[in-house]
Amino acid sequence: MKHLTSNPFTHAIIYIAVCACISGATGQFVSQSWAQTGSTSPTGASTEFKRGEPVTLNFANAEIDAVARAMATLTGRQVVVDPRVKGTMNLSTERAVSPAAAYNLFLATLRLQGFTVVEAAGLDKVVPEADAKLQSGTVSAGAASSSSNQIVTQIFRLNFENANNLVPVLRPLISPNNTINVNPGNNSLVITDYADNLQRMARIIAAMDVSNATDVEVIKLQHAIAADLAPLVLRLIESGSSAVGAPGQGQTDSAFKTTLVAEPRSNSLILRAANAARVAQVKSLIEKLDTASTQSNGASGNIYVVYLKNADATKLAATLRAAMSGDARSTATPVVTPNTPVPIGAAAGLNQATTGGQIQADTATNSLIITAPEPQYRQLRSVIDKLDARRAQVFVESLIAEVNADQAAQFGIQWQTALGNAGNGTVGVLGTNFGKDGKNIISLATQGASGALTPPTGLNLGAANLTNGIYVLGFLANFLESTGAGNILSTPNLLTLDNEEAKIVIGQNVPFVTGQYSNTAASAGGVVNPFQTIERKDVGLTLKVKPQISENGTVKLAIFQEVSSVQASSINSATGLITNKRSIESNVLVDDGSIVVLGGLLQDEYAGNQDKVPGLGDIPFFGNLFKSESRSRKKTNLMVFLRPVVVRSAADSDALSQGRYDLMRGNQINAQPVPSSNMPINESAVLPAPKPR
């Protein structure tokens, strides 16, 4: 490096430039010592200043803005000072330093006064330290930056340690104006601070981010049952570790949880612990518990009690007894080859295989009581562990959609001459009569005055004349057009266990008369005892389903669905009630969560009726005066859909139930009555808010 005193002309140029910047900005002159040997005054010198040569700094109570401009001149950087950065600084060196070192000293002095420099897009911005983290500074996901006095953002990805556990440790080591955040998605830390401090943070994080778990070990058991021993050992180990001491305030317990899993097939325990000491502790405990049973009273004197978690004890006992009897039959006739001696204990062995074990079910505790030798009990226990698994459930959602559309039109004209008394009889004149009851002009003329009969629906135009003080209807025109539409959606839901039938009935229990007796010709003194026999049937919606889940996730469903209703016109009918019924009975195969159509009805019905006078009714236009016509059309669209959802875990069941619970609670909240000061009741029942688990 070339010393500053080696070129007096360069000294003069730098001296004049620096002092001009400072005096122009602050109004004061900062002196600087020049060590010149064998040189004359630089007046009149004309040598060009070259960046990169060493300089000697001597700023005393200089404005920060002026020093920043001088640093920009020395280093060739673009420096911008925030208007909020105010004050003076002292910056001096005992000997000449490089421009890079001078700039680093400038950054360190700013840092001591609560300011810093943020580099972005080739521009150095001098800002307050508290606002530096909001500027678009350097972001790095690898090694920490070498710019020790600049604020940068560093991302540390952790491989073993939990990021939340390191926050209480690292937070006191970061300046108060800077931040540390956790991204739990990829277990990483995002720290904004000075680069030199981030380098220290990187070394601390690397020392703490190490695996604190041992390799997986397999421990074979000689006497104990793995499924029985695993929860016992794990309960003892975890209770002992929690009693050692709780984590300090502001810290998180980062101890690796001991994992101990039973493997029934090989009767082994799979262990993974935090360290070798914990592994040795678990192995020592297992060795003490894995001893031969002391309850043995001979080959068949052991009695064991197995508490079931999911299976039914009665059904499982019958299954195990059947399996044992089948195994005994398969070994009842040993194969004996000629010239081979039969062991003396062969016959005894057959009897022991047949009667060597007993299985009883205790329904009160849902447990099995097994009396068998220990080897046979081990075989039974491995079967029990496989059969006593949590059974999957199926949520069946049935969708019954029905859309009806009815249209009817009616047009008719009838006329008659007046009806009245003429001497001793009634005289009638030619006319037209169409329809029945209220549609018939003669019936309406004779019974309408007494109210026994009413005119037909629709528009009625009539003319009547007064005969012998009585108004008699002589002309009637009827016009009618009606439309009707219906949209029905029913969604019965069922939740049932795999391979278990479930049934839901929503409707009424309606009585149907099946027989009656009445004695109308009872003899004198006889007793008449009339009676009726009634049978009650469910009318409404019925759904029966039996699901069976296969290994590939499909669901086989045995379905019976019925929708029935009582026909309104048959109520109070002498012939009895008439029911409308739509039912489906089928076996289908559906994927989990898919929708399948079971069946349906698409019906389009048309009906037309015309009454007319022959000949006259066929005359164009005028023929309408001599006829009556009605038409109707009815469309029925009915479809039944099914959607099964397999619920395998408690979490799935909770999520499904919570969704339905929130739906019903929301509907109840929306169905609250409008508040009224005149009415004492202003609220209805609402399901309670679910409690967090």
C-alpha cells in the first residue's frame, strides 16, 4: 500500500477536497496534519486524485451529512442521508487507512450514534437504526454477509431443532431495534440485524441445531407381551422425565420425547430416545419386566385377562373359540408312516390340543378371560391385537330430489232456456250440458240458489232471467288455466360402523283398518259388540344401509330407501287410506366421497277431454259455442343419489360432527324472532357454542 506522504500533490488535492466539503456544509474548517519530507507547497500542483489510495481522517464535530458526502467522494459510492439523521460526529485515524476501512469506520461511528446504512440497488441510505429493517436491504439464505456494520436480513433453516425453541435464546442477543421471527411452515428463523452479529448468530444456531435423538433400536422380548409392556414402560419413563424439572420461564421444553412402539408379529419393542442414557434406562426397565410368569401352575394353569378397546368381547370370544377348535381338528389325525414308532404322549398331546385353552367373555368390562399355556396365549394375543383395532365408520348422505310441474287449461260454453212452471209441469227447451257437478249448467241452475253447489273454478260468465220470481241460469261460459310447480329435496344422513346395518325413519305412524265387525240384526236382549282391527305402518322417509369397506377404499352398500305419503283425497274415505310409495332396494359399489345415482323416475303425463255437440262443435270458430274442452300435463322428475364418506379416525369423526353442529347452530341463530318490545318472548333455543378440546 502506498503511504499518503509519498505524493505531496495527492495530499494537497485530497486535503482541499475534504476540507471544501466540510467547510461548505458546516461553515467550519477541519485541520489536518500533513507529513511532508523534502517537498514544497502544493500550490500550483496539477496531479489527478486516484481512488483507492490510503487517507488519514480527522473530522471533529463535523455534520453527519458532510461526512457522508466526503465518504461518497473517497469511495465512489452513492450515499443518501435521510432528513431525520441529524447531529455531528468525531472521526479520526492515527495513520493512513484504505477508503474501504475509512468507510467501515464511518459505519461503526454511525452505529454508535443510533444510525446505520442500508444498501439497496447500489444506493447507500443513511437512516435511523429503528427504520432500517423496513428498508429493502440485503436478504440472504446462505452464509452471513461480510459487511459487518450494515443491517441485513438472514434466513436460517433448521434441520433438527424446533425454531420456536431457539427464539428465547437468541432474542436477548439481538439489538432492541431489530427483529427475529419464526416461519413454522419450513422450521426456519428470519433475523434482521447487523452482519457481524448475524455471523455470531450463525455459529450459535449451528451448535444448537443438532440431532438429539438416538437411532432406532429393536428390543426382542422373551416372556412379556409387547403390546402390554409398551404402554407401561412409556408411562413410567415419561412420568419420570416430567418430574425432573420444568422448563424455565420464557423457554420451551425441547426434550425429545421417547418413542416406544410394540411390534406384535415378532413380539418386539421399537425404541427411539433422546440420548444414550435414556436408551440404557429404558432397556434396564424392560429387562426387569421381561421375566417368566410366576403364576404358572402347570402347563394349563395360566389365567390372563385381556381388556378390549374396540371389539365386542362376546363376538370375539366366539371367533377365537371357533379358530381354536378348527386348529384342533386340523391336528386331530396325525400322519403316521409305517415302521415309525408313535410317541407315548401323542394321544395326550391330542387331548391337550383340544382342551388346552378356554376363552370366556366378560360383558361388564368388555374383556376376555383366557386360560391357556403361555405359548398358546402368545398366539391368541397376536390375533386379538389385530382384531381389536379401531373399526372404520361410514357416513352415508342420501339425496332425494323431486321436481314437479303441472299445467291445466279448460274452456267451455253451455246454454239453456229458462226452466219454470207451465201449468202443472216443468217445461225445458233445447240447450247444451257439459261436465259434472258445478260444471253442469242445469245442476248449477237448480242447486246453486240453495248453496248446495258452487260454480267451477276460473272465470265464469253467466246470464240468468227472472221466471216466476226465481232467477234461472240460462248461459254459462267457463275459462280456466292453472300451473303448479314443486321442488322437494330430502337429505337423510346416517353414520354407522363398517359392516353394521343402520336405519332411520322420519315420518308418521298411520293406522290402517284391516277388518271390522258389526251386528245390526241382534236378537232381543242380545249384546252388539262391534270392533275394528287396525294395523299401524310407518309413512314417510325410511333409509336402511349396511356398508362394507374394502381394502382399496371403495364402499359396498346394501341400500333400502322408501318415500311414502298418504294421498290427501283418501282421508275420511270409506274405502280406506291410499298411500303413495317410492322405494329402492339395491346393492352398489361406490368410491369414498363419490356420488352415485341409485335410480329415479322421469314421468311426463298428458290428459285431454272434450265435450261437444256433434256437427255444431266442428264448425270453425262458432263451434266453440257448442263444446267444452280441458287439457292437463304433468311432469315428474325424481332422482335418488348417494354419497358415502369413510371416517377412519377420531379426528375425521370430530371434523364431520363439528361441521354439522356449526351448520345447525348457524340456522338456529338466523331463525331468531325479530325483537319486539310488546312481546315478552324475543329469543328461541340455540345450541351452545362448542368448547375447545
